[in-house]
Amino acid sequence: MSKLKLKVSSRLLRKRKVRKKAFAGPKTCRFCANREQERSLDYKNINLLRSFITERGKILPSRVSGNCSFHQRELSAEIKVARAMALLPFCQLHR
């Protein structure tokens, strides 16, 4: 009698990739830590506002930027005012 060959899928043979947990620690709100930066949170301060916008023109969420909820709301309001005044783009040009 011939032996039956078991088919083992290649998916099972591949090694499982283990994700490295890059724990960066708790993020602190940069506006709560530095009161001078809190005063500089204004729609005219474009360099500060650009650091909280992705390259596609979207506002970074607070879990990425590390802002507290109070300053995240203020920041998003200032970004929206700067967009309305045409100081910041609503979105980037598509290529």
C-alpha cells in the first residue's frame, strides 16, 4: 500500500512574525508641560500648527500627537481657522 502524503500548507510552515512592542512611555501634552507654548497656540503660528498635520493635510489624533483632550480641541479649532484664512491647505495636491 502506498503511504498517503499529507499536504501541509505553506501558511502553516511560515514562521510567525512577532511584533516588537515599541513602548515609548506615556505621552505628555506639550502645551500642559510648557505654558509658553500654550500662549503661542494661535492660528497665525503656522510652524507650530504644521507639526500637528499629516503630509496629506489631516489633523493628527491626540493618541499620536500626545495632546490632552482640552488642548487637542483648541488645536483643531485653530487649524480650522488657519485653513479658512488660507494659511494652511485643506489637503495636499494629488500627484
